[in-house]
Amino acid sequence: MEIDSAGKDEAKEEGKGKPVMVILIGAPGSGKSTFCDLVMRVSTRPWVRICQDTIGNGKAGTKKQCLTGAASALKEGKSVFIDRCNLDREQRADFVKLVGPEVEKHAVALDLPAKLCISRSVKRTGHEGNLQGGKAAAVVNRMLQKKELPKLNEGYDRITVCQDEKDVQAAINTYTALGPSDKLPPGFFGQKKSDAKVQLGIMKFLKKKDPPGCSDTMMNVSLEDTQSHATKEKDSNQVLESCEEPKMASVGCSISLENAPTLAFPSISTADFHFNLEKASDIIVEKVEEYVNKLGSARLVLVDLSQNSKILSLVRAKAAEKNINSKKFFTFVGNITKLYSEGGLHCNVIANATNWRLKPGGGGVNAAIFSAAGPTLETATKAKAESLSSGKAIVVPLPSFSPLFSGEGVTHVIHVLGPNMNPQRPNCLDNDYVKGCKILREAYSSLFDGFASIVRTQEEPCKDKFEKEFKGEVQLEQGSRSGDQKAKREAVCETDMNKKFKSFVKELGPNVGSSDDGNTGGQSRKAWGSWAQALYDTAMHPERHKNIIEMSDDVVVLNDLYPKAQKHLLVLARVEGLDRLEDAKKEHLTLLKTMHSVGLKWAEKLLSENNSLTFRLGYHSVPSMRQLHLHVISQDFDSNHLKNKKHWNSFNSPFFRDSVDVIDEVSQNGKAILKDENILSMELRCHRCRSAHPNIPRLKAHTSSCQAPFPAFLLQNGRLVFSEGKDANHGV
């Protein structure tokens, strides 16, 4: 049932862009209907919601009716939300085949935790499909066991995966802002987590005994009562197939779009400097065409805040005429400082159309970027240069504690200065476009050369990258051959252990669905493998272990078995149910202070033995081993056990939460702030000078002699511990 060209022609006559069909994917309770409602309430684009629960004159209908309704709306030039569960590829296929290239095909997967979906389904009342109350748990569980996340090869132009409510809000904002003539960039958006291939149903984690009211008979009745949610779904007893893992690339190292290095840049000199838009758009397209294939898999994105931006329209049209690959270069409407949080577009590098003094202020992009990055950007910029000439660019790495880095994933800002045609601004060229065009070309060349240098620095050769990151084979450059082989074996062994015991990281709480009161039980729990139980066993039964160096009723102290620095101790809490930092609440405040006090005592003891050391006390946001434990670790990171990016970033990124901050947060808010594990995949940076390095051996070679001061934030609030009279800014 292919739509003919009439819909396309009609849309053109009204001056609109292509209609968009958004296939919503998610279990009952994931928020699909709410998503539609919030977008349609304020969007200027005409939307139609196709919901199987109401397609039959307000009552549940069939998939065929949904297909017919979608085809009719799209033919009228309207955009469509397909509000069904669409959990597997087979259920989505007919909708994808329904339309041709005259319609944009998007998928938005609301991949929220099973427990949250079940809780919402159980609690809600007056649901359109009558899926509510106690019977909802069994239905949601059964449907989740068939879930397959969408892939671009199914035929989508764009896929957005939302794994928490922040992601969902960002997607809502993106589609709300999508005007009638706007187009979203193609590709896969949303960070995939290591366990995001398939989120198993909640019953998979419960005890073997069936919970009350959740027998097979009840499940069948529930499915019959909610036929519109499960029409023609696969048999739930069928073997669950995981989504395919990305295959190792061969020569050429094909990188998925969502992980490709991306530069977002504004149009240079066309705002405050009044450069002619036609001439500027010609130069942008000319330079993009020159560089886009030199950058490998990297992407270039021209950004403007205005939905009616003339420069974006001109560049889009001229790029299309040149047949420039739209997956490697496209335009985007949005705030360049909030591209990921508000638009779902991850750009690790952004360009700043700056002034010659490289100072904040002046309005526009320059003021916005300096403000969003915080004072650290001005400091980092000063360390690079005091001023900038027209046509030149300078690359500035962002410290990891910059809000742009931690919140948006921006690792570098490239300052670039273009020609000025505004007589109210310094160095005006008085309408000399021969010179102006020459300078503007130089500015874009400098910008793209700077981005290319970042790409080269961050990306190792493909073979080394996959061997090191997927196999864990990190070798020390100066080690003997036998030592290298031993390091390889240890790294591979550790990686295999992690895969074996961390494949299922989420265990959902007590039974739900056994009652209609909506009570979903306690907080989520992690499914710990036997290897990850070692610290728990040590804390609960210290008498069985010989490596204890201190023991009390509250804590146990021991040396880390695989230290990541010269000195690395663990302070374990001896409390049942306190598995990780997420479990720490106000009632644990006294214990947290005790753990900090004990850790501080040991740091001072070790400093008395070696006053050249500096210590930091803190927790991992998401620990690999069960039982809350405080790390007391020296800042030399001189250890053969520190072998890969995850090891380094777990102690030198926002993922590592300082003990003093945790105590303050629990005291004021009742819980600590946790950072996502995705941070662990960020580039390697020196913990002192914040310089970037391509691999662990080079990083270690640098840190062994780096004498730069520690970042200012570490020197505040007692986050670092060093010997009395020592200046922690100097020396290791």
C-alpha cells in the first residue's frame, strides 16, 4: 500500500517540507501517548496520532486500520505519530513499507526501565486500551521479552533512543520545535548503553516461584483483554533473540553515525560582521565539499538558532546541488551550546565565532559559548593564545568539569575569527569582498584543519582501536616481551570476567502485578555475579579473610587487590543492603562520615611514610563490585593494573564522586548525584593539565613527568589530601 505522489505535490503547494512518519516504540507505560500529546499541543507542524487503542471510532481496532489511517493522513501532507507498541521488527515493517521517499521515516524508541513501565501501567486509570491495574504487570513483562530496538537498516531516516526521562524530554523538545518546513538530520541518536540490546521482562529476575496472581492462566486472560496491545505479536515462548552486536570493522574502520566525531559550527561573519549571505553560503559549501571526504567518518553540522534562517536555506540548497553526502554534512536548527540535551545531536567539537581578543561578551555565539562552558574556557583559552588574527582558528580542549563537557559531551571548542564588514566593529574591510572572501576561506580552512587534528588525535588506527577496546589488549610500550604477553593475558581475563558477570546489570525489585493498588515495591537492585560478591563477603565476614588492615563494627579496610596507583585502599561499609552509592540515603549519613574519617586517617598515615604522595577519596557512580566502598587512592596512578580507558576514566572523570561532595549531597538532598557509565568512554586526559592522549602508554609516559597544577576544583573543599606544608600544585 504505497502512497502515490499526490501527497507530495499537495505539500509542496502549501510550501511545506516533507511529511514525517514517527513510529513510536515502547512497552505499555513507556509514555508514547503522552509524547504525542505534548508535541501536538504546541507544534506548528500538522500532526495526526494513529493509535490502535482508539482507531475504531474511539475503540480498539486493528493494525490494518492503523495502516489505512496513516496512509490517509500522509496523503494529505500531514505528519503522523504511530502510537502502538511496535516492539519487534516484524510489527514495524508494514508501516516502514507504507511510504516511499516522499515521507521521512523516523523511529523514537522509549526504552525506559521495565520496572518504571510496569509501575505506570499498574497505577494508571481510565486507560484507552484498559491496560491497567494488576493485570498490566504480566502483559508488560511478556511484551518486553520480544523487544528489538530499531536499526537504520530497517529503512529509517532517523532513529532516536530514549533510555531515561531526560532523553524523552529532549526528544519531545526536538519534535516540538520541528516546523512545517524543517528537517531533522538523519542518523542514530541517543547513547546506547552496554545493556541496552534487550531489556528483559521483570519476571526474568524474580524467584522461580510464580508471584500471586501471575499464573499462565492470568497472563492469557490479560492478553485477551488487551488485544490491541498484542495483535499478531510473536509467541512469547519463542526464543528471545538479542539485537546484533556491531561487527568489528575491517580496513577502513566504518564508524556508526552516532559515534562519529562531529563538529558543529555557526556561519562565520554573517551575523555581527554583516558578511553577504550569498557569498558566505558559496564559501561554506565550497570548503565543506573540499574537506568532507578528507575527514573520514567525521561529520560537519552547520547550526543556526533561527528556524527561518536564510543562511541555512541557502547552504542546504547549494549542498544538494553539489550532491554532498547528507549524512556527513547537514544543517541543524538549535542552540549550539545545547545540541545534545535539547536536540539529541551529539557533537564533541563546537566552533565559536569569536572576537580578536578571545574574550567573552559581545553577544551572539561567542557570549553563549563562553557562558555555557563556564570560566574554565577563558582560562584554557588564555593558556593557548592572547589574541587571534582574522582567518585563523585555535583549538582549545575543554576541562572535563566544564558544564559543556559533562552536560553536552563537548570535548573541544575551536575559536575562529572571520572577516568584518560591519563599520561599527574593529578592522572593517569597507566592503572589500575580494579580501573578505579570501579571509573567510582561510577561516573555514583553519576551522576544519583544527577539527581534523582533533579527529586524528582521538582516533587510533582501526586495528589497534578494536584490539585494545574490544579485547582489552593494552600493552606497555617499554615492557619486555614476556611482560607484554602477561599484561595481555591479564587484560583479556579481566574483560572476559566482566562480560560473564556483568551481562545482566539490572535486577528489578519485588513482585508487582499481584495487586491493583499500584505498589511496585522497593528500589531496583543490581544482579551481582559471584566474582562481584567478593567485597560483600569481606565486609560481612572479615574473619574469613587475611588481607584486612582495619576492622570495626562499621567498616573494614583493605588494600585493593588490583591497585590502580602506588597506594590504593578500600574502606568497606558493613551494612546489609548498602550495595552501591545509589543506595546511600540520609539515614546513612553518619556511616558515610565515618568511612570518610577512616579513609582520611589512612591517607595521612601513608603520607607520613611518603610525603610526595597526594590522595583523593571517593566513590564510583556505578561500581563493578557489590558493597559500598570508598576508594582512597594516590594520584600518581603508577600501576601495571591500570590498563585501559575505563580504568583511567573511572578515577579521572565526573564518574568518580569525591567523598566530601557525596556527604554534602546526601545531607542536603537525601541522595548523591550519580554520573552515567557513558563517561567512561570519553577520551583520555591528564588529570593535571587536562591534555588529551591517544592511549594508556602515552598517557602514562606524560603523567609520570607532568608538573602542572591540579585543576582548581580539586584543590577546593578538601578533595585532595597532601602532607602539611606541601604545595599540591607542584610535583607528583
